[in-house]
Amino acid sequence: MNHRRAVVTMILVTLMWSIAGIVTRHLEAARSFEVTFWRSAFTVLALALLLPWLRGPAVLMRSLRAGGRTLWLSGVCWCVMFTAFMVAITLTTVANVLVTMAIAPLLTALIARLVLGHRLAARTWAAIVVAGIGIAWMYALEVSTADPRHLIGTVVALAVPLAAAINWAVIQHTRHAADVDLLPAVLIGALLSALITLPFALPFAASAHDLGLLALLGVVQLAVPCLMSVAAARHLSAPEASLLALLEVLFGVAWAWWGAGETPALHVLGGGALVLVALAGNEALALRGRSGRASP
């Protein structure tokens, strides 16, 4: 996979990720932790078939045994993302969750600076400040809302970009290590998520209709695109992969607006717009700088 294919792959990944909100809004009886459990369980089943096909049973088992701390750290990150996202989306609106996730590129840049030693340009620090204002705007009005569930859901959603930022840094750290295979980390994350949420999911209330939709999420929205994202991220920088993942915000809000009638609140759109403008401006200046260096 070259860089261009990696970018196209990440765009397809975000489109598949973005259907979670609209599909969840059409569930009949399943709620909160049960939704999370079934989606993670179906992901485990899908990966149990996909990974041996991609890697071979012997190679997969050897990777799981020899993966070490890096593999398990990535697996824990996937677990946090899988669990926190679905819990948050059952507590608040799709827009609130996705806009909160929009801070992932800035968190990724900060973690890459601290862990990988990447220097942050002045434009990146400026983007962090502007995006921080956007998030503060959104959160300040969420605190004053009459329904505390929205605030709780938005706070839970914060775990998703934090775990994603750590995960992108882990994947980039191993991008030149041919003997480290992080695809099984997705399986570890899904398995941990299912085990953690199972006690809270009982007794089950999901209908056959719900199970069909949750199976769709487990396979099409999670298992397949997560494997694709791991493969693509090895050919992208951590901030670049995280920035491309922001397309999920645009796609997801549009799906929920169109298919579930969830009109985003003004302060969510305003705060989210500040975050996206900060990120887009940061990347535009970076691209201009790279073009300027290439011209001579």
C-alpha cells in the first residue's frame, strides 16, 4: 500500500465508521451496555474469521503470544474506543459525541510530541488553542443543559479521542517494525469490550431486529474498517491518520441529521466548527510549507 492508497482507504474507513449513529437510533429495545456488548461480540465473531484468513491460524496465534506490551496496549485502546463510543452515543446526541471526538488530531499531535519526540510547530499550538476554545464553548453550554445525560455522554465520549490518539502513536511507533503485527489488537479490544460490558448488559432485551442491526455494526462498521485503518495507518503519520479520521464527524452528523432527525444544537455546531477550522488551517499551512520546501 502506498501513501495515496492509504489516504483513500482511510476515507472509506471513516464512511463505514460513520453509520454507527444512524443505525443505533433505529434499535427497538437494546440500550446502553447491551448495545455495546452485542456490537463488540459480533466484532469478535467477524475477526475470528477474518484474521485467520488474512494471517493464517498459526501466524495469528504466534502474533498473539509474541505481541508483547505494544500489542496489548493497542488492544486496550481499541477496547476503550469501542466501549466509550457506544455508551456515549446512547446517552447524548450523535453530534455531541462526534464533535468531541474531533479533538483527536490535536491530542495525537501532543502525544506524538511527548512520546515520539515530534516537534510541534507554532501553527499546531495555535490550532490547539482555537480548538480548545471550541470545545470549551460546547461544554460550557452542555453543563447548563437541563438534561445531565447529555453532559455525562459528552464526558464519556472524551475517552474515545484520548484512546485513539494513544493508539495512532503506538501504530506509528511500530510502522517500521516488520515483526510487529497490530491487526490482532483489534480482536483483543473487541473481546475485552464484550467481556467488560457483559455483566452490565444482562438481562438481554434486544429483539431479532436489533440483533441484525448490531451484527451489521459489528462487521461492517467495526471489524472490517478497523482492520483497514490499522493497515493504512502504517503508511501515514499519526497526526495525518487522525486528521483523516475526522471525516467520520462530518459523515456521522450528516447521517444522523438526514436519517434520524437529530438536528445538531447551535453551540455544538459552533464549537465543532471552531475545532474543524483550527485543524483544517493547521493542515493547510503544513501543506503550504511542504510545497514551498519542494519548489526549490
